[in-house]
Amino acid sequence: MKKILKFNLGVALLCGLVLSFSACNQNNSTDDLSDDDLQDLGSTVISETENAASSTSISDAITGAGGLSIPVSEIQTRSVQTRALPAGCLTIVGSTKDSDSDGVPDSITYIFDEAKCTQNVPLARGGGTQTIGGQIKLEDTKPTTADRSYRETLTALKYVRDPALKPKFTETRDGTREVAQAGNTSLTQTHNITLVRQVALRAKVTLVNKMAFAFQVSGAGTIDLNQPLPAGTFTLTGSNEFTVGNKISRVFTTSTQVPLIYNPACESQRIVGGELRLTTPKTEVKLVFQACGTEPVVSRVF
């Protein structure tokens, strides 16, 4: 029988604390990835997918020093109470010069001081605190053409989330994302990101994300400079190498079964529908994204 694993890390932790290890990890697969491992895989891919979807829009940003914008995805603003960063949190290195006036500086680096970058999160969004640290280098890859094409280089970009009622977790990202606009209704994003995720009382997991995202506007919307990305759909292809601790490592082929629905009006998450499959010869995992305000569902297909 197929097991349904909600995107709820508290359930996984409760299982580990109350039941025996063998009882929590029974499954019918011939792979040695447990159901708890697949829960971690699902939650990590979901986090990176949400993060990537937000980063396609440079104008979906919070305000930093001097009114500059920083990509929403990199500081998880869907959970931030205010768009103003704490005093002393951000240092900016480089010029704010924007040769083509498209809202993307030619080349600039944002440095976040982890000791000064903690914010309270409203209870409606889980309460507790969140902290950021590390660096983002932002470059306009077409500095003489006004469009949304740019590259992000992440260096030890750290996000610590300590909710009121769920386990604390830390995510650290290194690597690049590159966005290229194609006309006024579509764009693509290519990834080479390594994400290390640590949830309290769980093994550390690492995801090497080599993915391609294709975005298509829905309806009559258009991709406009310095405006939030409109509603549309994402299609994902590529691979995710998933490692549990230092022992189990698998490369999953990622495919889109149902295009992911992007809703810019949803604050709790931007992806509000669609389905991804993560597949190896021995294991297939299904990620089903839910309506705004409802957590995605992870299930083992085989």
C-alpha cells in the first residue's frame, strides 16, 4: 500500500521519539531509503522549488540599505513581518550602477551579518524567529538590454528558521541560479545549487540541484520590468542528488507530471498546485503541491 507522507517534519520527529526505529521506517521498497529519508527528500526539494520560483522575479524583493532590493527567495520574505531589514544586517559591496535601467545592478554583492539579521515572524505564519547570513552576488547578464536576465551567486547563504510549534531547521545554499527572459510571456532559470538542510533531531541532508525551470505566463498577463512576476506555470526538468548524512546518496531524475501553478498573491507559498516526480530505478517519490495555505504532500510511489 502506498504511504502518504505529509510535509510535516513534526510528525517525523514524533515517530522517531515515540516509536521504535524499525516501526517508523518500514516500507515495501527494495531501496534502503526509509520513509523518513523520503520525507526529508520531499521537504528539501519543496523548499528549493519554492525558493527558486520566487527568485525568478527580481522585483519581488525586500528593501535593504539605501532602498536597494534583494531577491525575495534568498531571505524567505514570505515569512517576514516587514520588508525592512534589521539595522546593521546588510552590507553592500560594489556599485549600484544599472546601465540598462531594468532594476538589476550591473554587479553588486549583498553581505548579511548573521549576528544582526534575526527577525520575529508573525504567529499567523508560524511564529518564532528567522535569521539570515552569507552572501548574494547579483549580476546583470545582459547589461545593455532591459529585461529580467540576471545571475545570482550564493555563498554560504544561510537561513535559520525557529518556528513556535515546529522543529527548528537550517538551510545553507551555495552555487548559481541564472534567469533568462524570452519575450514578454516566458523565461527560464538554470540551477547549480547545493543545499544543506539540518532539521532538529534529524540527520543532515544535502541536495545538489541541477535543474532547469521554464516559466509561462497564464492568461493575458505579461512579464514587466520592476513588477512582480505574474501568475503562471513552471515546468521542471533535471536531477537532484540527495545525500542522507554521510552514508546514503541517490541521484533522482526530476520530472513535471502536472505543471506547477505560481500564484504571486499567496503569501504562505508561491506554488499552489501541480505535481513533481523524483525517480531512481528503485524508488519513485511524488510531490503534490496544494492550494494556498495547505502544505504539499509527499508520497512513495514505489
